[in-house]
Amino acid sequence: MQRTMRSAADLAEAGLIAAAEVPALDQVAQRYSISVTPLLGRLIAEHGPPLARQYLPEPEELVTAPHEMDDPTADAPFTPLKGVVHRYPDRALLKPLLACPVYCRFCFRREAVGPDGGLLTEAELEAALDWFARTPQVREAILTGGDPLMLSPRRLERILTRLAAIPHLEVLRIHSRVPVADPGRIDAAMLQALTLDRPLYLCVHANHAAEFSTESAIALRALHGTGAVLLGQSVLLRGVNDSPAALEGLFRTMLRHRVKPYYLHQLDPAPGTARFHVPVEEGLALLRSLRGRVTGLAWPTYVQERPAGGGKFPLGMEVLLSGAGQPPRDG
Ligand SMILES: *Cc1c(COP(=O)(O)O)cnc(C)c1O
Ligand code: SF4
């Protein structure tokens, strides 16, 4: 495996799927892009299902369950202009492109992301930066996409420098899967682009301990060296991390790499993702099984997107407040 695999045929050639599966998975690929980096290909071959399920396409993706929807987080009504999502008063998303290093099979933006998708034109990017400059209630710009670390270091540096020059932007944040999926992109030029005077929070998406390779350990160490604060975000996924041991392993591995678990997301109901669904009650029980036994540093907030653009909501709180659930034993 030398280059990124972008088709069912590539995956079959690498021995990650059977040749007989190629025709059905070609159909899937027409709707949802495939991308598996050589590093992840190697890790899939080594570790099997917890990684394979996240990245290898399945025929069920073309079946949309009744409760699933194209824009599950309802970003569209909160889009004042292309590339910007402003749902919460003090922070807004900037989506400079929609390409990713890998295409996760459970992605909540799967109807939008893809390899040739959504790179903002110069004029669109200028308009978006101008929106941040003239919206003083926004104190935090969150770069997401797609994956902002898929930009060239030069372009990323230009965007970050422009944002850091806006006085009311106290904090910058980037959400990325590159540190685990394609850590080779974190080279000297990328590190320089990420070295800022303004506080930068880098939120790394990973769902299983086995995603952390020697290469990603080196990249995370270097990213930490830029002064960025490293956070972890994960999605609770059936067959990937839906056991106490898998979650404990994931969060402890993050901590060993200086990544503080921030959010554990309940799966958003994007089309063709039903095989990943874990009920909320089960998610709460899983987290409760860690509480007390595992360091509090490993404890993320378990969140769910409310329907119709209601925003993120921490799960567990309402159970505790109503007294309906058994409060977790601390100690
Ligand atoms: C998730 C999200 C954010 C960030 O929310 P935090 O709770 O601060 O991590 C900001 N804007 C939008 C539209 C989001 O979906
Ligand atoms: S990296 Fe993030 S945005 Fe890209 S496919 Fe995966 S979950 Fe979706």
C-alpha cells in the first residue's frame, strides 16, 4: 500500500475487501467517496473491525432508514454566507474546504464532503473572513470542513494569520482527522502555519486506540510543541468502540498523546449509517462503567445534536437532574 486508495478496486487490490464485493461497492462509491490512506490501510489489515468498519464501504450505505436525514445537524438555516455556520452566539464555524484525508462511513456531513468538494474561492474566503471581522459577538473561529489540515500549509497559514489579526477573536480552533489518518501532512511548513500568538485549540477526531500509530504519536508530539492545546473528539460507534474496554483504551491512549478527551458524540442520523447506532441508554451505561475507576482526565462530555438545529446537548445531565437514573458513583 503506497498510495491513498480511492475506489473499491484499489481496496480489493490491497486485499482489504474481496474482489467479489467490488461491483456493489462501486455503487456506494458513486454516492459516498472512498479514501483510505496507506497508513490506515496498514492499520486496518493489522487490527480488523474497529478500524475497517470506520473506513471501508458497505452495501447498506445505500439504504436510508426512516429516521435518517441529509443534514442531520441542520447547518443550512444557520449559514449566513457560504463557508460559515453561526448557530451559537459566541462562536462560528469556517469551512474552507470539504475534502478529508479519509471518508468515514458514519460521517454526519457525508452528503456534503468529498475530494473535489467545496474549496472556497478567493472571493468566498474573503467574504467569510470579512464576516468574522464585522461580527464582534463571535469570539471563537472554528475551522472545520472537510478537514482544514488538507489545505496547503501556505493557504492555512494565510487564513489563520487573517483570523488572528481580528481583535475580538480570542480563540481559534481546528477540528481535524489528519493527525491520525495522515500524520505525514504535519510537516515543518504545517507546524509553522499552526504556530500562532492567539490560543489555538486543535481537536483531533479518533474513535479507537488502534488509530494511534507511531507516526501519529510523532505528529501529536510536534503539534503539542507548537503550543496548541490538543483535544479529542470521538463518535460512539457500534462495533468500533461500544465496550468499556474500547472506550477506556481510546481515552487513555489520547491522554498518553497529550490529547484531552473533549466530546463523545452520539451518532447523528446521516443516511445509510444505521449499522453504527448505539442507543443513548447504552452510551450512558458505558460511560458510567468508566467513572471512578478511570482518571477524570479521560472523561469526555457525551453530547447529542438535537433535531432541527437545536444544537449540542450534554447527555446524562437530564437523567441526573430528573433523578430518573442512577447517579454514577464517584471515588
Ligand atoms: C459543534 C458546533 C460548534 C462548537 O460547539 P462547542 O460546544 O463549543 O464545541 C460550533 N458551531 C456549530 C454550528 C457546531 O455544530
Ligand atoms: S474526517 Fe470528519 S468530515 Fe471528514 S468524513 Fe470523517 S467524520 Fe466526516
